[in-house]
Amino acid sequence: MCVNKSNTLDTWTYVQMNRGAQQQPLEMAILLTVVNVLIFVSGLLGNTAVCIVIIKHRSLHTATNYYLFNLAISDLTLLVFGLPNDVALYWHQYPWTLGDSFCKLRALLSETASYVSVLTIVAFSTERYLAICYPLYLHTMSGLQRAIRIIACLWLVAFCSALPFSLYTKVDYLFYPPNSTNILMESAFCGMLSQPDGVPLTEISTLVFFIIPMLAIAVQYTKMALEISKTTKKTLGKGLKGSVHRDSRKTQSNRSVIRMLSMATSHVLKSHQ
């Protein structure tokens, strides 16, 4: 049995007591909305531009740029299916009016895109790590097809990992009076309010797609920095002007790669949080 929004104060008070305020304070809602709109517009334009440039210029069809293209696609997916919902919650946390199917789809796509972003950074970082520390090994496994297969695997792993969140995300309703079968339609809320018994999905997700990737990347950055430092010392010790010039350019390029990876990782961490 369903009950539409009651005219009595008691019912609406009961919903607010269990769901919290329907919207953020006006000043906070406006501020958060402006910030998120700026992020949405800049992210949409920037990532779309990256995709267009890489698609139109065949000279940019490299393994590295494939990873960047994939990162841009995952960011766009996260922006479109994640950020608008976050902004809507600042103004209207409940009732959810888009149905249970879209509730689950939004959770699936948002989680998948978030995981793909992190995994892409890890894959890209690993490739740069091999290029700097084990260049001969990377040469034996180079090629665009390898990058495409890795990217496909990243999406498959991310999709399978996001499925449990989609299954346990649903439109939840309150009942009033308590312990009755009267559904309060105005209390509809889309979210994952429970987890499977004995399986802490949120904690596992944080460990697998946040802590472990960050530790792995930190180790790779450290080893790359040590390798670049060692190469620089060898270069300075040679004393050959032409060789110094060539190796210095290579060292500077490697340092630029590390800076780029650091900025990209920081961006992914913000979106993951």
C-alpha cells in the first residue's frame, strides 16, 4: 500500500528525521553548485578536446595517447553520470523520481568510470616505469594492440567490480506508521544503504581501487626518480658534450613524464573521493 505526501506535519517530520534535511542550506547549495558547474564545463570541454585531437591526428595514435584517450572517456562518463546527480542532491535529496532502473544504472556507470580512471593511471604509470627502468623489456611488448587489449581488460575488470554496487543500490522507501506496510512515496531515496553480510564492499573498494594503486604508483615514482638521478650522474661523469646534451634531453623528458603522471593521479584521486 502506498501513501502519497501527507497533509499532516507528523508524516513529513518523520521523513526528515530519518532522511535528514531535504536540501543543503541555501548559501552552501549555491556555492557547491557553482563550483561543480565550473568543474563540469571545464572537464567536459577539456576531455572532449583531448578525444577530438587524438582521433583526428593519426600521428597521435600511440599507446600513451590511447591511455590518455581512455582516461578522457572515463572522466566524461563520470562527469555526465556522477556530477549532475551530486549537484541535484544539494537541492533535492529526496524523493528520487527517476525509477529504480536508472538508479542502478547511474551507480554502475559512475563506479565503473571511477575504477577505470584509477586503473588507467596505474597502467600508464607502469608503462612509463618500464620505459625508464626496463626499456629493453618494454620494447619486447610494445605495440598499439597491446594497449588496446589492456584498456579493454581495464573496462572489464572495472565493470565486474562495480556490479555489486549496482545490485545493492536501490530506491529505498520509509514506512509510516513505523512497522506498517504504508510506503511513503515522498521518502524515495536512491543509494546503497546496505551491504552483503560479511562482505564490506566499500572497504574493499577503497583498498583495491585507492590504497593499493596509490602505493604501487608511489613505489614506481620512487624507482623512476632514483633511475633518473642515477642516469644524470652517469651523464655528468662522461664529460662528452654531445652525449651530455642528448642524455640531458632524455632526462628532462623523463622528469616531465613523472610530473604529468603526478598531476593526472591527483585528478583521479579527487574524482574517486
